[in-house]
Amino acid sequence: MTPEDTHISNQDRAFMQRAIDLSIENVANGGGPFGAVIVRDGEIIATGVNRVTANNDPTAHAEVNAIRAACSRLASFKLTGCTIYTSCEPCPMCLSAIYWAGISRIFYGNTKEDAEAIHFGDKFIYEEIDREPATRSIPTRMMMREQALRAFRAWEAKTDKIEY
């Protein structure tokens, strides 16, 4: 047993194996080599696979697809108490989505370095996030802030809003 296996149950291993199996099946079905499983109370709530090229959707990563399916099934935008098992360490977009969804635990198989080795690297995104907006590789400029703040002020004043 390796150090990363400490405190990992047989059930965790079974759910991770399901995510890995999905990733392998998805390659055979024309998708990318990524799979994800979302579990709550020992039950699979949803699964997802990478369908970026199949759907012409750059956001169709396995984790995002699984989150969308789980939220739909549970009729909630919060997945508190859920665990995600993903065949690869989540990219910045997926990690953000996991946090926004309120998922309680993350297990992953491959590392971001493993993904980089097969040309699925996200290092440049991590670097871009740390840069000042004006120095990013995609020109990024703020404009019309005062007009845009009207929506924020309306949200702040709204008494029947659903916080998220």
C-alpha cells in the first residue's frame, strides 16, 4: 500500500475504478480519456465523460458533465455531501466547478503531469490566472464598470435572492 492509499476504503476504490473504466470506454467511443463519478451516501448520483470534441464544447469535461447531471438529478445547484471520483486531477475549470458545486471530497487517478505528458496540459492556464489581466496572453481589459455595477447593486438589494 502506498502513502496515498491511506484512509481509502474499498468502496472508494470501486468508485474510482468506475471513473477509470468510463475514461477507457470513452476513448473507444471517440471521446477524451477522462471519466468522473459523483457519489452521495454510497450511491452513484451521476457520471460524466469528456465529450469536448464529440459535442464541440470546450466545457464538456468529465467532471463538468458529471456535475451537471448530478445537479439535474438532485434538483439542486449544491452537491454538499457528495464525493467526486475522477480519472485525472481536475483542470482549473473543473476544480472551480467542483468548488462552486460544494462537493465535499475529491479523489483522482492520473496527475496533471500525467495529462501534460499526453498533451492535455493546463500549466499555461495556471500561469495565466496568476498574471495581471492586462498582461495575459488573451487581451483583457476592464470597461464600463459603473454601468456593470448596476446589476451588482440590484442583486445586493434583492431581498428574495437565493445565495450561492
